[in-house]
Amino acid sequence: MEIRNQSITLPNFDENSVWHLFVAKIKDRNLWVTKLADCGIQTVIHYPISPSKQQAFSGLNIPPCPFAEKLAEEVLSLPISPWMTESMVNYVIDKINILK
């Protein structure tokens, strides 16, 4: 079973991948955060601000980075943990696949 929802772009991976975050791109991210929360699925936005817009770098005159800014608006960390049971993983996958 795997995520097959056309609204979500998954990261590239193979059988040797090791994850501490599972970050996907989702165009209507805020809507998805709400929908998944309504299903009891917690998500996290780890990188909400692109480096060029972070206050810590404001004095460096970093030029706009449209690609990074777009990613900052779309990336969402989906649940991943070694403590998730197969049933929990399947629940998350099922909910993601049926949501629009």
C-alpha cells in the first residue's frame, strides 16, 4: 500500500532511504493540515519561511529565491516514526489517498 493522491508530491526514495522526516509537497497545504487533523493525523511544517525571508538573514541582502519560497509554502511533514504500527501507517495512507 502506498500514497497515490495526485495532490501530493512525494520525495524521491529507494529501498536504502532512511528518514527522520517525511516531507511532501502539497499545493493547498493549510487545507490538508486541517483535513488530516480532522482525521486525527498530526502534521508539522518544519520549514515555513524560506532562508531569503528569515529575519536572521535580513542584513545580508539575500536576493529573492522563488523556488525556495514556493517550497516554504508547500512542504508538509507527514507522520513517520519507528513506533508507528503497520495499522497506523495504513490509516494515514488510506486517509491521504481518499482526501481531495
